[in-house]
Amino acid sequence: MLRTVEIYPLGVKLMIGTVLKFLLLDPKRAWWTRLYVAVVMTVVLFSVHSEALSGETSPQQQGKLLIAVVDMDKIFNEYQELRKADEEYRFEVKRRQEKLEVREMLKPEEISELDNLETLEAEGKLTNEGRKKLEELRRLSEERRNLMKILMTKKLTDEEKKQYAELQEITRSNEPLLKKLQEKYNEELNRLMGAYLDRLGKRIYESVQAVAQRYGIKLVLAKKGIQRWQSVFDEFVLYADATVEITQEVLNILNAPPEAKGKEQPKK
């Protein structure tokens, strides 16, 4: 039973309506993406519609579904491995953000001590005394952050002005370090995301292909989309049978000599 695959009926009305939907009624998509999808769908729908009118479908194709869509939001919400990966990724993002925030309000010697303690914690070698010191440093950073927020919203005394200036100097001096750490964390997160996409994206595409081939579907399009995993699911065409590939024929026309271009006219 096709739970995530929905079938479009064929016909001229559908051809026009579907193309308009992607080309005109989906402003969130880039214009070149909408145009690309419109062209692909027009070619495929026109081909299928022409076959239906001419009665040239083979006995193997009769009664089979030629075009289908996959609801990517449904895939995201119900594919357990993908949801697990998303939770793991969010956790890693949050953990690195917290590490940056803690270091923002600590002095260089305190950051160095924090680094050593966190290394021991990651290795499972942190003593009770070390854990206590680690919590003290994290608490100290939070207290300084809260104090700075308070001082920013009130009229300051001379002593408070001095405190505020000291806190500003801490954050200013930490900017190069935090920038370097942010770049490092971004690289780590990109590698992590890449690993997820290589594994799960491949699995999804293979599953789409398996269902399409099982039912004789020629083209599978993505319905909707998901922003968090957009880098792997930004393709509207999830699967296309080799029989719908016309790129070379189009290039032959585009690259033809000027005197020959007028001879290539669509068949009526």
C-alpha cells in the first residue's frame, strides 16, 4: 500500500494547473527552481498525455502509475532514523553554543582551566574536586553575564562603571578566540550533517526508487519540503526513469547551426 506516495491523475487540465502551482504560486522557492520544475513537469506530463491520447502505451505500462509525489514533511515526521538524527544534531548545536557562551565571560586563565576540566570530563577522568571547580567556572560566567545585563539597563555609579568596563574588556578580548572556536564548531557540525545526509539521504532516495520501480512509476516529485534538511531534499525530482531524459535532444537543438535551428519545430 502506498502510504506516502500520492498519484496525480493525467490530463491537460492537470498539466496546466500543476505547472502554474510550482511556477507562480510557490514564491518561497527561487525563481530558477520554479522554472526548472515547471519545464520538467511540462515535458513529462506532455509526454505521458500524448501517449495516452495516441494509445501507444505498452501492455506493461497500461494500468500502471507514471507520475507520483512523496510528501517530504511526512517523511521527516515519521521516518524514525531521520527524527533521531535531527535530535542528535540539535543537541550537538546546543552543546557547542553553550561552550561558546561560557567562554565569552571568562578570563584567559579561566578559559584554559575550563578547557582542561572539560577534556577530563569527556574522558571520564574528572574527579569530584574537578567537577566542583568546573561548575564554579560555569556559574562564574553566568553571574558575570547577568551582571552585565543589569548594568546595561541602569544609571551607573562610578564603581559600577568600573565593573562594566571590566566586563566589556573580558568580552572584547575573547572575540578572536570565540571566532576561531565558532569556525571550528561550524566545521564539526557540517561534517556531522554531511554524515547524516550521506546515510539517510541515500536511504530515502533508494526507497523512492524501489517503490517507483515496483509500480512502474516514471517520475517521482517531492511534495513540500523541510528546511532543516533542505541541502539533501531541495530536489523536486526524487526519481526519474531513463525514458524521460531528453537533455541530449535539447542540446542538439540549442547547439545546431543557425540555418538548422528553424527546422526543429515541435510536432503538432
